Amino acid sequence: MRDPLSETPIPAVDGTAPVIPFPSHLARPSNLPRFAEAQVAPRRDETLVEKLNRALADIASIRRPLEGM
């Protein structure tokens, strides 16, 4: 049985794609993000599921070197 995918030609990469300039009306300081004004979410407590997942990951990382001995 013949594989139809192996007979499909691979399209050539076109390195002559036109370069589209960034619109100058959008390149103004008012449109740039203001990182200093960004709101940062307050740190929240870990849920029980997250604590369990972290504990299991810690146990797995300890067991890996021991299994090689």
C-alpha cells in the first residue's frame, strides 16, 4: 500500500515575502504599555491541591537519584 503523504510535494519557502512596515500612527508613546502603572495581583496563599502537587514533585525529585543507586 502506498503512503499518499510521502508523495505530497513539500512547498518551497518563499524568502521574497514583502516586508510590511509598522503603521507610524500606532507607534506613539500613548499606545505603548505603561509597565510602571501595571497592576500586580497580590500574592495568594497556596491551595491544598497546589501544596500536594509540590510535595509529590519534591518526593519524585528525591526518589530519582535513589533509584539509580
